[in-house]
Amino acid sequence: MTVREITPEDRETFCKLCEDFYNTGATKRGYDRDSALLTFNQVISKHENLFGYFIVEPELAAIAGYALITTYWCNEEAGNVIILDEIYIDPLFRHHGFGIGFLNWLDKEFQGKAVSVTLEVLSTNLAAKELYSKEGFEEDGFVTMSKKL
């Protein structure tokens, strides 16, 4: 497995993978191409705290999935926190270590640049919760609350 940054030439691949991700039921909202394009444009503009990556199967040179990372400073943790905003592995590549491989890559890539990694998962997504728990993620007792502006 390799990881590479998303580039301007990747627009349609990114949008297709986003659509696939949002159609899995892993999110509360459905796919919105306009939102995906806004995100894509922020990623390729090198936004200060948004990073987009493709997870690549090197032998086939195939895109196995994607991930979006964002960051913020946390006073409580005294450092930058990495948020794994989205990770999606195409069903053809699931159960081959790509998700865990990306999490391990993330740990190494941001070692010394951040103090922790956080993510959200729907409480009903038991398979994802189990995977994240095996990789050392723990529920932190906080409940995420959102309000649309």
C-alpha cells in the first residue's frame, strides 16, 4: 500500500469515491456533488489544515480508497489534533489491510506534528467501531453535537 496526495487531475476519481462512501450509509447525509467539489478544490489549493490522500494498491496502480484529514489546536491536549474526517476503502480492496495500513501511515506521517488522532463514527457502525478499537481508538465520553449555520 502507498499513500499519495490528491492532485488536480484526480477530480472525477475523488468525486466517484466520495459518492460511493456517502452511499454506504456511513454518514447521516447523502452525497452532494457540489460539496464534494468544494472539498476537492480546498484540498488541491493546499488549504492550511485540510489534506486529501488516495490509498493506492501499488501492484495494480489502483486507487483503493481515499482519506480526508483536517487539524485543529487543542488547549486540553496542548497540541495539534488530527481529525480523520473521512476514510473510504473500495469494497474490492476491503479486508486486505488498506484501512489499517492507512492508520499506521497516518501515525508515522504526523508523529511529532500532532498529539492525537480523532475520528467520528456512527454509533450504529459496529464494524468500523470494532476496527478502530483494535487500532487503539477509544470512546472519549464526548458526544458530538452539530448545528447547521
